[in-house]
Amino acid sequence: MKKVTAIIIAVILAFVIAMGDQIIKLSLSDNPLGIKNILSAIGMGDDGSVNIQNKPKIPLITEKKAEEVNLTYDERIKKGDYYFGKGFFTFASNEYVKAADLEPTRSTPYEKLMMTNFKLADYQKAKNNAEKVLEIEPGNSEAKYYQILLAIKLNDFTGAEQLTDALLASGVADVKLTYLKAILNIANSKHDDAKKLLNQIAADPTADDAMKGNIQKFLDAYQEFDFAKSAEDLYLSELLARAFNQTNENELAIYTLKNILRTRPDLRDSWIMLGYSYLNLNNYLFALTSFERAYELDSEWPATQYFLGITYAELTKYEDAIIYLNYALNNGFEPAMVVKQKLADLYLQTGKYAESVKIYEEVLAANKQDINSFVRPIWIYLEFLNEPDKAYKLGELAVMTFPNNAMAYNLLGWSQTGTKNYVEAEKNLKKAIATDPTLPAPYYNLGKLYENMKETDKALENYQKAYELDQNGSIGNLSAKRYNALLIQ
């Protein structure tokens, strides 16, 4: 399953959703239209990036070690916790299952499985494990709290509200629980109760900054509705759907937006927000249907075109993705660099290397604050277009722009390997290592350099070091493959 680029930006602009004269009875001058309005509405950052939930990570090294069959319960739990902390949730789950097999009457492995399966978005399994925890330990409030979260994820909002009320009635006083009660009140249109709870949490010293930030988004929605005194209730629903999007409460956003669209199926922005919610849940076919409906309502709106492009890319329909992203770019989508970056990636993915590197260089020209912007154009020039001199010029520019950066010297050395200037390449790769001995890339590139120079022992040494520094990453994976290939030559 393909990953969506997700860069979370903290600053989200204030805005007004475009609703049309029949819903919000304000003049156009009082309700300015603009792409940033809808981007903000669905939780995009000010740079146009999409805040989509990260998919579970898996290690890139897949070499299977001998089965560890004699580990104890505590060792299984510890090993599972290690994988969980690294974000390797499938591996963590396997360890917790083995721990549960060793000690089936203990609640701990089931509780950890509950949390792990929640991370994996396997909500039915998480629910089953929560029930198992409560079977062993009926008073476990964490399992009861997760039952509420899982009811929301499984679209059982009535059940979620009942579970929340029961847990609150039992005397559990927790700000996270109160927050769930507040957002469920919002979804059920109990707005006075919701505002009261939101303000209560905002004043609670135990609420962390992230929760207070989420609360403020809902309070802002209510305030914005109150300011538009002549607006209809449907406008409030759309404002609150926006807040659900911004706070990553995608299931509640979908529930709210479906209710809106049953009444007004002609609302372009609601279709876009609905599509975004599905996109955030990796439900690409439903997202596509929603964005297509928005496109039918307004085929010139660049935000719709952008999201159609993103969705087609996730569905591996790359040519369609390229078409719609170009539409968005030509129709003035801002920030344009976000579209260009995605287009460059798609051109690379489809083997259109000249088009790809051209756009990567445009992105680089506009964003020289990020050393990583140099990587792909250098790679394309070296690996696909056989133009090492152009790669070398970019390597020089990287060092000029970042004179104290290890990656810059790595890129320069890498490009010099391509021009067969091995003496200078070795010098700059070693300078990269001296600047940052923990960076795996220059060790890998030194390994390639020494391999080209037929200095096998040095190549093996550097591949091994790169692997040790990046065992679960792409550099480590490549290093392991080259190391093994070199050994059998």
C-alpha cells in the first residue's frame, strides 16, 4: 500500500467556508472565497500538506533469524515493547500474542494487544482484546476508555456515548474522557452541553497543549457561527465538520458530513471534506467518489483537482493523477510547490526522468533550506540520465548552501563518484563522516566508491558500518544487499 506524503504544519489559517447565499446569508465580500479556505477546512497545513494518518511501519530488513522459541513471558513482553516503541506494530503484536499464550490469565498482554491493534487500525481485534482485558480485570478503566475510542472508530456513536456515560457515572474523572463526551455531544447536536465541557477542559490544568489546541478549533467553530448571526444551522454543522477534520476525528467528520449532504447534496466543500476524511482513513475508493462529486459540481476548482490527483496516485492510476495535478497547477493551486513535488515524484515513478528532474530542480530553487531537496535530482542525473556533470554541479551547490552539513558533503562525494573523480569523492565522503559519524549514507557511498576501485575489504567494511547505523532503513537495506553480493563474487 502506497504511502501518502504527510508533513504536519502547526499553523492553520483562520477562514470562512464557502457555503453559498442560501446557507450563509452573507454577501460575497463578507465571505471571501479562496483555496486556502478549503485547505484549512480539511486540516491541511498552510504549506498545502495533507495531514493523513501514518500507516504502520515495517522493518526494511527482512532477513529471518533463527526462531527464538525459549523466551519467557517477561522477555516476550519486553521484546514486544521494543517493537512497539520503534513503530513496528505487527512485530509487537506477534510478541504479545506469544506472551498471552504463555500466561493466558494475565491481562497485560491483552491490554498491549488492544493498544497495538488500535495502532494497526485493526479495530475489531482491538475491541476483542479490550473485552478480554475486562473479562480478566473488570475494573480496568484503560480498557473501558479504549472501548469508547473503538466504538467511535467502528461508527457506533450511540454505543460510544453510552460507554462514556457509564464510565463517567462510575466516578472516573479524566480529562480525556470528558473530551470524548464533548465531541460526542457535538456529533449529536448537543451544542450547549458540548461548549460547556469544552470550556471546562480548556481551563483544566491536566489537559495537555495538543488537547487544548483541538478544543480551540471547536470553540472557534462555534464563535465563527455566532459571528455570522444570520447563518443557518447547516453552516454550523459544516464548521464543526471542519473542526473534526482538523482534529483527525475522521469518523465523526464523515458522520456529520453525510448528514449535511443528505440535506444539501450540492455543497462542493462538504464533498471535498468528506473525500479528505476518507483519504485520511486510506479508503481511497470512497474518497474518489466524494472528490468526483465535488468535481461534477465545480470542475475548475483547483483544490478538488489536487485531491483527485492525490487519490488517483494512491490508487496507482498514475497517469490520471498526473493529469489532475497539472490541472490544479494550471488553475492556480497554492502552494504550487506541493503540487510540483508530487508531480516530480509521479514522473519519477512512471520513468519520465527528464520531466521529473526538471520539476525537482524547480522545487529545489524554491526551497534551498532543505538539504534533502538536493537528493533526488542528483540521484536521477546519476542513476537514470547518465549526466554526472549535472549531478556534480548540484553537489557543489549543496556544499555552498550548507557548508557545515554532513549530508551536503555526502552528496558532493556521491556526485564525484559519478564523474569518476575518486580522490575528491573519497575526501568529501570522509569529511561527511567526520562531520556526522552517525550518518549512514556516506559509509554506503564510500562502500560503492571502494567497490568501483576494486578495494573489496574497504567496501565491505563501509557497507557493514552503514548497515549497523541503519538496520531498519533503506540505506541499511541497500548496504546489506551490496555486502552479500560482494561476498559471493
